[in-house]
Amino acid sequence: MHHFFKSFLQTMLGSFRRISRATKNEMSVEDLHSESWIMADAISKRRGFDIDFSDLDDASLIMRSINVEHVKRGH
């Protein structure tokens, strides 16, 4: 799992940077990396099965959830 998470972080680096800028850098890229792990856990618990970090749909779900939480809602 660690390998897939690390790959996910690298693949989504541009999105993490965009979200960080959208938060006016209140959330750093590193903060968002941690947040993605927390968000993945929350999503996994809600739907009853683990996030697959190598799956593009799951990766997109995590990034959309982070965007909603930190950009749209402003938390």
C-alpha cells in the first residue's frame, strides 16, 4: 500500500499545488499529502472498502474531496 500511496502523491503533485494555491497557501502541499491519507481513510470507512491509490477513479475521488473540504468550504 505504501508504494501505491507514494505513487499517488507523485501523480497528483500538480493538483496538490493547485489546491494549496487556492487555499492561499494556508495548506501546504505537505499538509495536503497528510490530508489525502486522512480523507482516504474516511472515504474507505464510509463506503466499506479500502481506497485503491493506484485506481484513477479513487485518486480523483480523494482529490475532489480535499478540494471541497479546503477550497470550497474553506476549512
